[in-house]
Amino acid sequence: MRAPLPAKVEYVNDDEDYAFLRVAGHFTNVAALPPPDAILRVRTPVFAIGYPLDVKRMDPQSSRGVVSGKRRDGRLQLDMTVNPGNSGGPVIDEDELLHGIIVTRSDVKAGAMGLAGAVPSSIFRAKLEELAAVETPDVAELQRESAEKLASMVSLLASEGVGVFRGSLEISTEQTQMNQRVRRFAKEMPDSADAQLIAASYFWNRHMIRRAKKEDGQELLAQAERHAKRAAELDPSLVEDSPFLKHVLENAEEKPAASANEIPESSSPRGKFFLHLGGGFGSFEWKSKSVDGVRLNSSFIPLEAMIGGGPEGWVFGGQLSYARDSSTSYRFDSAEGSGWAVVTRVEGFVRWYPARELGFHVGARLGIFGLTADLGRPLRYPSEDGWYETDTYSSSGFSTALAGGYDLPLGGPWALGMAVSVSYLYGFDEQDAGAGVLPSFSLGLVYH
């Protein structure tokens, strides 16, 4: 199965350290139990199946060994190397019959290496057959969409367990997207205590990593506390059932409990004020229609200011751009020259964030522009009244642009905004007009 599946705990054996889960669905590829009178002899080849060290891998891995003996506690002693990702996995023989469940590995500190412990099927067979014969009504609950979402989030937390253990959860684009995903998950299931508890544990993990690195993790801690309080509101019994939740609540500062709609979205543009101040790099080519053969080429660093706001996932507003360059070149037939040019634009814009959070966005702009160029040397061209000579050139018209980019949250309402745009400019006057294309890259500070 390539996707996480919702499951219900049916039985836990604390003494032997294993459990049985009931999973909804119809499965054709299963490992059968051996006959009740089957004996797993010493030196019999066996295989452990699991996800050693990396539970994010989609395909399970196999470890091969032999039965080396039987321990005093009844567990099988296997001569094979296993890792944390093997725990709970099956032990099968060459006929793919299920003989046991991996529960432990050898303790290097105790001088043991390359050994594993497994609970044999003779211990759990009776309980397993008893549970398999009962079709509980709770299976229907496991097939609900909400259960599938919970399974997906539990899988997400499990897949980064090694990262938490090593303290390697860095502040990155990927982690920012993960934060946003968990926030959306919690908002989509505001009345699920399990969902709020999962979100609390997720942000608590990140808070602890930041704290261990002596970095500021107060915002993450606050989010963990808010989700924990919401979980306790929805299911008070969790306070006693979950030592983690009890610990968070006992150490939380006295703050009003957040309702489902009050979970903060510090990196979300939904319905908030938007301001972008920045600059970038662009290039510009303009072809005059009234002066045949005239082309202007320029590269410049534009200054940009955008301001706006809007509903969830959208930003509407206005933009002012100013760009001046000192190395504009022009060409007229065989004559060439250079000077400087200024391009100003006033545009209205719309931005859409597909994830409805800060991150990737696409947008469009529409407005007017003005172009002024000092050519640096006289440009002489024919006109109706004879030859005309000028050392300046100007035009104005419509501007349109398509843009896309990424806003990388920096903490709180601030983000680093990056955008790439391609603009098309078209002059107003048919007698003295031109058309130009302006690609540019912008980098600036964004406030949401």
C-alpha cells in the first residue's frame, strides 16, 4: 500500500511489547501463520522486513539471519542486525510464513552485537485469531475521510522522527511548507481532538529543536500550547491519557484557550495587509513604430513598491516601479549611440497563492508606463517636414505583465519576496508609438 492507512489499536501487550492494529480495507497480499505444530528450529533461515533507519522509504527492506536460540522469556533470538525501523515488523521464513514480530535489538553497551529479539507466533496466535474473528463496528469509522487525514499526518510525524532525534530539523523552505501543511490540517479538522493533539506534538518537536540550538522557538511553543489546549477542550480525558499533553498544559503560560478559528497564521496572507518594497534586475527592448529602424536596449535595476490586501489566498493592490539606467543603447539603421533611459510604471496587480499560505504565488498586472531616453548623441531621421534631429526620445502607453514567485517567511509577518515577471508595453499614439518586452527579477522585503 503506497498511502498511509487509518488504524485502530485493538490490543496492547505491555509485557511483550507488541500490539495489534485493525486496518480497514481488503488485502490480498498477506503473510499466513505457520501450522500450530510447526517448530522453528535453531539455524533455520529467517528474514526481518521493515524500514531500518529511514521510514520515509516507500519500499520495505529485508534483513537475513538465522534462528540462534530461544531466550528465557520465550522470545526468539535471531542472529541478524536490525534497526529501530524494524520494530513491529514481521519475521518470516523462506516460505513467507509469519513466525514472529521483531521487538528488540541487541544492546551494544551490554556487549551484545548483531542479535535481535522477536515474539514468536506461538505466543500471540490465540489472541490474533480471536481478534480476526470479530468484525468491529469501528471499522466503518476508519474508512472516513477524516481518518485518512489523521493517518496521513501521523505518517508525516513518524517520517521525520530521525530528524527530531538528531536535531536536524532546520529552518528551510521544506520545513516552512510542512508548518503550513500542519496548520491547514488543524484548521480543516477544528473539532478533532486527535488532529489538534497531532498539531501540538508537531510544533512542540520544532520548539525543542530550536531550544536545543539556543534559538528562538517561542512562536512554535505558543502554537503547540494553543493546539494542546484545544485538544483538551474537545476531549478532557486526553489530559490523563496523554503524558505529553499533560506536560504541555502544566507548563503553559496562562493564556485564553484558543478556539478553532483563532489558531494563528503568521505566514498566511489571508485577508491581511500586504506591502512589498524591493528591487531587482531587468532588461528592456523597445521598437519605435513612428521612427522606422529605431530600437532601444537597456538593462537596469528597478525599484518597486507594492501595496494591497485581499481575501483568503488573494492579494489585490497597486504597484509603482521606477527604473533608470546609464547604459542604454539605440540603433537607427546603421547609426548607433548610447545614453540613459527611465521607465516608470503604475499598475494594479492581483496575486494568488495556490496553497493559501505564504509560498509560491502567481499574478498579473495591468497599468500605464512612461519611457524617457536621453540618447547621448543626436538622432537624425526623415519626417514629413524634412530631416528631424533629436537627442531625446519619449513614449507612454499600456503595460501588462505576468508574474510568479515565492514569498519565504522570515518569522512573524515578514517574508523575503522573490518574483520573476515578463511585461509587454504598447504605446498610446499610433503616430509615435512602440512595443517592447521587459523581463525582470525582483527581490524585496514583504510584510503581510
